[in-house]
Amino acid sequence: MTDKQPMPLKSRGEKGSFMDRPVQRGGVQVRERNGIWEVEVDGKFRGDYCQKEHALSAAALHKLSPR
């Protein structure tokens, strides 16, 4: 055993987690604000989603679709 103490988990209101940063690849951006996930493609709004998985799926479809 080591004498290191476990690091406390950050509370929901604290900054610094990966969830605070937008995910952007190839002009597709997914970000979370107040529990709602927003998808933008090339700076244009494409939709709001209640679940992260749905937003990521929509972003993937937009990225793969012809423009």
C-alpha cells in the first residue's frame, strides 16, 4: 500500500473536466450547456439534444454526409 490519499472527485459545478471543452473535428462541434447538447456544423446550428450519445451520433452523421 502507498501513503497517497485518493483524489476527491470534482463536484458538478467545478471547472476543468473534459466536459467543459467543445469537441470539434472537421468543422463539426458538439458542446454541452446547461444539460443540453448542441451540434454545429461549419458554424451553423444543427440541433439540440438531451443526451450526449444522440448529439454525438448526429454530429457523426453530419460529418459523413455530403455537403
